[in-house]
Amino acid sequence: MPRFVILEHDHPFLHWDFMLEAGDVLRTWRLAQVPEYDKPIAATYLHEHRRLYLDYEGPLSGNRGSVRRWDAGVFHWLADEPDCARLELAGDKVHGMAVLKRESADAWTFVLTSTARAVR
């Protein structure tokens, strides 16, 4: 099964990078808040990242701050369309369905549905 990771990233402001393994890259969204149960969170689609971030914690090159793993696990695609992705997450903290919905250009909304739970 493909893997996911949620990294707490302190630069340029505190946010959480939600990364999904997709072949040789990680599809990545910046979450404005820590994932919480049944709460819509503003998300921004970022460029694809290298797979090394699935296991990396620490400082980033180029004065881009540092990252710390908030959660990690495996996932299963339920739907993967250009404007909406649904997936089942099985992580250490997050279990259940997540929905990523495009609102405009790179603006998305991330929601852990009612079958999911998040632990701080």
C-alpha cells in the first residue's frame, strides 16, 4: 500500500505538510491547521516532493526551517479525480476517510470525515 506522512513544518509559518506517495514522488498539500476530526481545513497544493520525506525529520536546506513527523501510515485511494480526492488513511494518529476538494486553482479543503478521528 502507498504511504502518507503529515509533517509539522515551521517555515515560513507553522503549518502541516500532507504528503501522499504517488509512484516516485509525493503529492503534497500544505494544511493551515493540524488535522482535527470533522473540521474543514484550508489547504494549498504544493509541488511534488521527493519520497525521502516519508522518513525524514530535521532541518531543511536553504533556510526553509525544519520538519517533524506528526503522523504517518498507509492509505488507499477511494477516488482520485482532478478536483477531488478521497482516501482511507491508516496512521498512528489518523484513521478513517480524508477528502481533499479543490476550491480554486491551488486552493483546496481538507476534511477528515465522520468515520475518521484525529488525536493531537
